[in-house]
Amino acid sequence: MTQKIKAVSFVPRFFGAFGQFFKYMGSGDYAARCQQANKGELFAFEAEPTVITETVEVIREIEVMAPALDTVNEDGAHQLLLLLQQEARFIDFLQESIDDYADADVGAAARQIHAGCSKVLTQHFTIEAVNSAAENSRIEIPADYDAKQIKLEGRVEGAGPYTGTLIHPGWKVTDTRLPKVTNTESLTILAPAEVEV
């Protein structure tokens, strides 16, 4: 809302002119302001406010909730850890500090652990890529994509379809072949203590 300047009567103008004269002569900045006012330019509070409209980009962030589990199958988790320990001594490697070992020693151990873990995955699981396209290739994602299988990175705008670069193909389990276990109580023992007598 704009404001208007009220007119000043003659007597105040008459006496005020003397004060303004000396102020005008003593301050170049004040004289410049008076010249602008003399040209008829409006003060800031007199001018109509300028309405600025700006288009704002809407960026959607899609958050996929982790699946809620009513019960946890501890037996399957214990069995997988047991297999990784048997074939790759996986627990031994993770439980031991490697700070004091040279990189070459860690690399040699990691090669053996990699071979054992790979054997467990190959024997007991069929794992396939979620997207079979080559990494760093351009792919198109439909508007109704499954957010559990595809995670969009970067600026996600609009409702799709989307075009982007495949950074990682993702992995999914298509078949599980874990051995049948009759005594599940023993699964909590991932490796027995070894005692030489």
C-alpha cells in the first residue's frame, strides 16, 4: 500500500527554506537527493509495489520404506553365516583387526575370502541383475516403475518416464538352495572352539 506526502503550509516552508539552504550547501549527498526529488521521481514508499512472479522447479524425493517384518527368520541368517565361515572363514576375517597387517597380506587374505564367498553364493543362490543393460549406458525408466527395484538419483522432476545413465545394475535373488536343517539349535554356533590336546 502506497503512502502520500502531505503538503506543507507557507510559514513552515518560509522558515524551513533557510535551513534547507545551508544543508544543501553543506552536503553534496543531500543536494543530489534534492535534485532527484526536483525531477519528480517518487520516493520508495510512494511507488506501487512491484509484483514478481517466479517459476519454481519442484523436485520430488522418493523414499522407499524398508519392508516391515512381523517375524525375523534367524535360522536362515545363522545358516548363511555358517556357510560363509565354513567356506571363506568370513567371521574370522571380520572379527580380526587388520590394522597391523601390510596391504599385500590383506590382499592375499581377501583373495581367499572372495573365492570362498563366491562359492557360497554360486552353490546356494541364483543372483541376477535387476537391469541387464551395460553400466554407464543410457536407459529409459517408465512412469510406473517399481521403486523397490529402481532407485532414481539426482534431480527427479515430473511424473516420468525418465531417461538416465545406469550407474549400477542392482541385484536380485531368483532362487535359493540352502540345505535343509533339522536341528536349528546348532545354527547359533558358527564355528566351534578348536582345542588341541
